[in-house]
Amino acid sequence: MLGEAAVDDEHLIREAEKIAVALGRMFPGLCEVVLHDLRDPDHAIRVIENNLSGRRVGDSATELGLARIEDPGYPSVIQNYPNRFPDGRPAKSTSIGIKNAAGEYVAALCLNLDVSVLSPVTRTLANLVATDTDRPEPPLETLRDRTARELRQAVEAHAAQRAATPRSLSREEKKTLVRQLQRDGYFDSRDAAQTIAGLLGVSRATVYNYARHP
């Protein structure tokens, strides 16, 4: 009959099995997920999802597993280290040690990402987002909306140069400001006219009138 500690360890590993299966099913054909039971290093593999390495349930622990068995102080997580599948495909691996309440490693969850599958995709994306760096001209556009905050700052700065507030500007000063904002592209933003009208204390129709008639 198993002791209480052994029962707790088994429960911990069964919970880890759920995580291994879920992770594997999230990345089908792309990332191998292996759960090792370090209590039995000769038959350590408890779960293997997306089998890319050719191993089977019941196979032995890896060198990392053995190192954790020998040394409880061994790093809990070793992340993104280069690896290779038996057929030569490159992999990126992460190994996560799982300790019980006594501080002993009882399991290890390992993820092995098939980098060879991603390499062509990476090259394609790099070509897709590449720009013509030889062109000396500045960018053709900013691809960013003018925000209400930027608009308010522009209006207030214009008024401050005249030692006034936006609402206290004269009619001609307001007209000059609206035309300047139009030249600067602020009218391309949604609801810009309404925002300007509120800042200047006039109607939206007045703002459009200022913009149309010099």
C-alpha cells in the first residue's frame, strides 16, 4: 500500500499529465510535449504528445532528468535551449522540473518545438514585412489617427502663443487656427470638427465654415 507521500506524488504527476496533453493538442504536429516520471528513470515517459522524436511511453529519462534526480538543486526551468530530433531536425526545447512537497524532483515536463517547420514561415514573413530601405524619401504617411489629446494640445498651444485661451480667441484668430489645423491634417480624424468646436466654444457648422472660407 502506498504511503501518503507517494500518493501525493502520484496525484501531482496525474495533474501534470493533463497539462501535457492539453499543451500537445494546442500545437498539433509542431511541438512535442513529454512528461517524465522521475521516480522511475528507466521507464520515465508517462505522456508523449505530438511524437516527433520517435520515443514511446515507458522509455527512459533524458540526461536532464537524471541530473535532476541526482541534484534537487538543479535548475527548475531550462528554457529555449537548442536541441535536435533523432532525424536531424533542429528543435528549440524547454524543460520544466516539478518538485513535490519535500523539495524532490518527481517529474519533468518537456517541450520540443520543431524549428524546421517554422524556418520557411519565418523567411516568408521576413520577406513580406521587408521595406525598400534604399529610398531616401520620408515615409508617405503616418498610419495613425490624430487623437483628441493631440488636437487639444495643438489648439491650446496656438492660443497660448497669443496669451489667450482657445475660447477667448477672436473670430479671425479662430478662423486662422481652424485653417491651420486643416492644413496639418487634423480634420482627417473622426469627430475632429466636433472636438475643435467644443474647444473654441463654437458650433460644428461654424468650424466647417471657417475651414471652407478663407
